[in-house]
Amino acid sequence: MNTSTITVLNNFSGSSIGEWQLEGNTLTLQLAQEPIVHADYEAHNYNVHFTFGLKNNTKSIQTIKIIIQTDMQHITPNTIYLSDSSWNITDRGISTVQALDEGYTFPVTLPPSSYTYISNTMWHSLDYIEDEFSEYSNNQKIQTLTYGRSYDNHPLQAYKFFKSRNHDVPLIIVSSGSHPKEGDSIATQAIAKHLIQDSCKLLEKADIILIPVLNPDGFVNGLNGCNSKGINFFWDFQNKSPQKCPEAYHFWEFLKEFPPNIYIDFHAYSTQGPEKQFGPYLKPSVLYCGTPTKRSATKLADILQTIPGSKSQFMFAPSSMPYKISKEFNSITFAKYHLHQDMGKQGMEKNALTVLSEIINSLEADELKHQILKPYGSLRKSYSAKIKQHLYINRHYLLKKLKHMYCSKKL
């Protein structure tokens, strides 16, 4: 829609706004809405981010007042990011964000005859990420694998940093981009850039696969957490639904081919503020099989706690991606491994590299050699382990299940 002075831009790849109204130099907009995921007796609402652009049609400076209407009043961002490119919006722009009863507001100054792209999250488009990894792939250390297609037919790509599997060292899979608006692909981009350096020794101690974008359709369509079918497949990992959730299905088939000893899935806090801390979600050792694996999982969790500012928390969530990966493969999972955008881009890059380095450098050469469960490896899951894990999870969710049944009866 054009006015005499300003055009609102919301038709580029990754744009995300709901209904909006431009009156004079005041733009009022709502957040785009996507389905709230309900899994394991919990609800996860990802409707917190926006990304849009403004075109200044005049040859003079224009100052625009932006009002964001949201029913989640506690989420007022510390920073609004600005850029002249819709591909890469990671520069800190505005810190004068004021809370309102209906949401929050901030001003934007537009240079003459300019395009300005605005977001409350660090944003990289799918094209930007693919171009970055295409450049990295020119290095002989990397092999690009297409392990499937998304619902909208985008390639699902992994980057393998070894020619053939060396079973004398652990396999580590590192992913990002299941929740597109979190900016966590910054982590996998930084890791790829580090691994191709001649001075990097990490590939001598581990085989590594990177998957920077698990949810390409979400990036293109400007979604916060879902794929094109409205499935938030981190929390509701529909790995047996190739029609509705090919992203989960193909990732699962890929894991069968390359069962990881360790799986790290990076995410990032954005608007949540300093009360949300950098660190991983962990599983208690009872959810792993075999004494050596339990011991390794505990050791790694303790080591990661020594990273400055890191704070871990337990997560079970039987419907989630990391839970199913550990249950099927006995992989030690660190997911979600939350970075925080308040660190800035360089801080996110540094901490992602620190996480990977700490994990690899703390492992003995053959520590996880007999970890993966059959049929993918040599370790059998004992009946006692099955029973203990079943009882542990059911005990944890008993009260939530009873509450859910009670509320359902009242309705």
C-alpha cells in the first residue's frame, strides 16, 4: 500500500506482520499468527516476532512511530534491529522501546529515498544462509548432502565434514533453524567458518555434520516456529508423517544413516530479556542406556556448566525431537541449546564455538564407541532400562495428565 510518503514492505522472503494501518507517520501493526503447539500437556506460543520494511518515497528524512499490538505484554524487546537489506537484519538499531498497555512502541528514522528493514529479532533469510554455505562448500573439507525436500519443495541440506565415517571418533550433528525467527543459524555459520580453517584441529577428534536450516519453508514464509502445514516439529516431532511434515520425516531417515553420538540443536532467545539465560536443555542420565553413556552425558553436562554465563535446565517432552532421538539412538542430546541475542552476533558466534570445542576436547577417543542402540549400533537396550525410563517419564507427567483429564471433563 502506498501513501504520499511511505510504503510498507511485507512481500519479501521472510516478512512477517499481521494486520496493519498507516495513518500519517504512525504505523500500527499486529503480529502475524501461526498455530500454538500443544504437546505433552503444554502449550508453546511462538507468536512474538515481526520482520517488515519501510520505503521512504520522499527526498527528505522521515520519522515514523511504530506501534506493535500484542496480547503478550510482558515481551517488550530490548533492541530493534535495522538494515537496508531484507537478507541480513542483525545490526542493533533502536533501544528506545517503550511499553504500552496494548504492546510497545518505538520510532524509526528513514533516510531520504531509502529502504529500511525492521525486526525485533536477528534475521537471516534462507537465501543469505544458503549463499554463505555455498561459499563454504567450495572448501574440500565439506560435502553437501540433500537428504530430502520440504513441504514447499525446498532442498533439505546437510554439510558433512568427513569423506567416510571414522568409527574411532564420535559423530556430532549440529543443527539450527527449526524456529526460523530465532537467529540461531548464526551458530552453525560460525562453526562452519571455523571448521574450514587450516588451524582448526576439531575435525581430528570428531566427525561433524552441520544442518543450518531444518525448516526452510518457515524461513521463506516468515514463520516463527512452524512449517508450512502449521507443525512446530521441534515440540511435535512428526517423523512418521512424510505428507504433513516431510522436514521431520527426512531428518529422521537421515539420522538412521548417520546416527549421532552427540546431537546439538542451537536455538536463541530474542525478546525474552535477561531472565532467560544461555545454556542447554538436558536429560537426566536415566533416559540414556549403558553406564558409559550415562557417565559421558553427566560429564559433558558438568563441563558445559563451566562456560561463563551458562545455565542448564532439564527437559523431557516425549513428543519432542531430542527426546525421540535419544530414545531411538541413545544419542546424547543438547537441545535446545539456547544462545541469547543480547550477546550480540559476535557473542553468539563465540559461545557456539566454545560449546562445540568444550564437548569435543573433553571426549576420549573411544569414549562413545559402543553407544548407539541396535539396529544402528551394537548396544542393546535392556528391559530394566525400558522399564525405568517408562516409569520415570510417566511419574513426571502424572500430575499434568490428571489435570488435563480434569479440565477436559469440565469442558
